[in-house]
Amino acid sequence: MTSQPLRVLGFEPYDTGSHRAVRELIGAHSRHRWTWLTRPGRGWKWRMRLAAVELVELAAASGRFDEPIDAIVATSLMGVADLRALLPARLRGVPIVLYMHENQAAYPSSSHPKVDTTRDVHFAITNLTSVLAADLVVWNSRWNRASFMDGMDLILKRANAVDLRGWRDRAEARSTVIWPPVEAAPVVTANDGSDGTVLRNAGRVVWPHRWEHDKGPDELLELATKYSDSLDLRWTILGEQFPDVPPALRDFETRLAARTDHFGYEPDRRRYWQHLASAGWVLSTARHDFFGIAVVEAMLAGCLPWLPQRLSYPELLPTVAVGLSPAHPPADRDLVIAAVQEHLQPALAPNAVAAIDDAIAGAAATASG
């Protein structure tokens, strides 16, 4: 689809991590003209409750509503129903595209969402009203969309005082799936090889997750303990760290120190890519991951996938790459890597952003027609 550049007003109430990375890559590759209003990435529950109020006031005070707007984009930690209601009356007909980085109806305890009766489901309901208030909903994976739909079905079974039959059909009718934009792996160099290039160690495994319980550090420790000696594995542990470090990672640091090449967050992107380029495998033990940008980056850098058959991972792999591990390596490593990287082409930033641009243009054309 080709179209004239649109004037897009974007709202990102949680501008950190993958949210910020996606926003910045959209800005770098989009054919549209974007203005973003953002808030720092903290206090996500308050953001979901009040981001629309805060950002609409900020837009009004900064004169953003006085400029021409062809489309509005909001991300998943904003209440779109609140946003539309709070917009100036003349802008309430501007199409709103909702980009769903995550959803609050899926739970990391199971690949089939379960409703915890002690958990506040109002955040999931905010997602539901956002989905139904938006003109178009872009999900970052099929798993994200399916887990939301299935999770909301279970939640709404508890809402015996209301009848929302047909909500799922309406939600799915305005939904599409577009993988988020991911950087292409650069050509990196180090002092590992005689020619200055990075030497890949086929037995080195990178674990790229943030250091939290839902990323499965206990399973990481279990697998590393089981296979490190018998398969001669070495480890690179990356990912964002927080003050409350899961005990399994502390145990890993102590028990596997002799087999660990790097242990800790790597803020320097050049060195980060060097870590990926020097590894033979990327391991995920996540129990909660709506897409998996860090895993995709590692595969684009040439790591073989050691991934569970859950969450978004099945859709990220071609058939030839399913079920691999250092204990069950492929017969032809280069063939599998080429197949994986071909499969991941839609996630490369220029391709993913072009798809997002087309989706926004389609929503705007539908609204104007």
C-alpha cells in the first residue's frame, strides 16, 4: 500500500524498554510524520488509570491539538475509551490505532490463561474497553491476541450481571497482527579472532531476559546444572536487572561461575551485539513473553533457537528450527540459521514499520471514507 504521509499523534505512557525501542524504530523508519507525547516508564498501574487524562492535558497545553492530525496511535498502557472521551470534540472522529505490546488478561502461570480470583481484573477490562474503542488494534504476536481473547472469555464468565455476547467478534474484526520492529544485527568486531572478527562459540548459550521470576530463572538454573558439563556449555547472562534478584540467578552466579563468560546487564549496544555474535545458542525459559524482542535479536545475530513450545515462540520459528537444543543440534547449522532469518524478515525494522504505516493509513482511509 502506498499513500501520502499522514500526520500522526502518538501517545506512549510507558516510555522504556521495548516500548521505547519500538517507538524509536518507528520514528526512524516511518513514512508518516509523527509527533510523540510520552511519559516515563514507571508506575504502570497508575499509567493505565490516568495516562489518558495526563497526556490529553499535556497535548492541549503544548498546542498539539491545534495542529492537523490524521490519525492517533496509543499503546496498551493507555485507556483508549478514556482517551477518546477526553479529546476535544472536533478530534473525536480521528481514527485511533491501538498498539498492543502486552495484555493484562494473560497470566504467566500457564500457557492457557487462568483467572486468579484474588487478582484485580480491572486492568484487563481497561484493555477490553480500549480494544473496543479503537478503530484498529495491532497486536505484536498471534499469541498476544489469542491469550487476550481467551483470558477475557474466562474473566467475563464471572461478570454474570452483564451480557457482553459478541464482544469477541467485534474485537477480532478490528484486529491485526504485526510483529514489532527489531534492529538488524550489525557487523560487529572484537579482538577474539586474528582478523578482528568475533569468533562464535557453538557451545556458548546466551540468556537475554530481564531478571524477573516470569522469565523462568529457576528453569535456567536447572538446565544449566543438567547440561553444562555433559555438553560443555558456556553461558552469557544478559538482561535488565532489578534490586530484587531472583534467588535462582544468585545461585547460578555462584554455582556456574567457572562456566560463565558474562553475567549482568550490558548497556553498551555494540558490546551487546558482540555477546550475541559470539554465542551459538539463545535460550528462553520465559513463562511470560508476548513477542520476545531479545530472543529475535539473538536469532538475527546468528544464534540457534533453544526455545520452549509456548507463548509466542512457535510463530517465530520455521518448522526446521522447532525442537532444537544443544542436546539435539541440527545436522546443518547454516541451513537452519538461514531459514530462521528468512522467517524473521517481517520483524526487521523497515519491514515491520512499513506494515504499521500501512495499517495506520488503512484506518485513516476507512474513517475518511
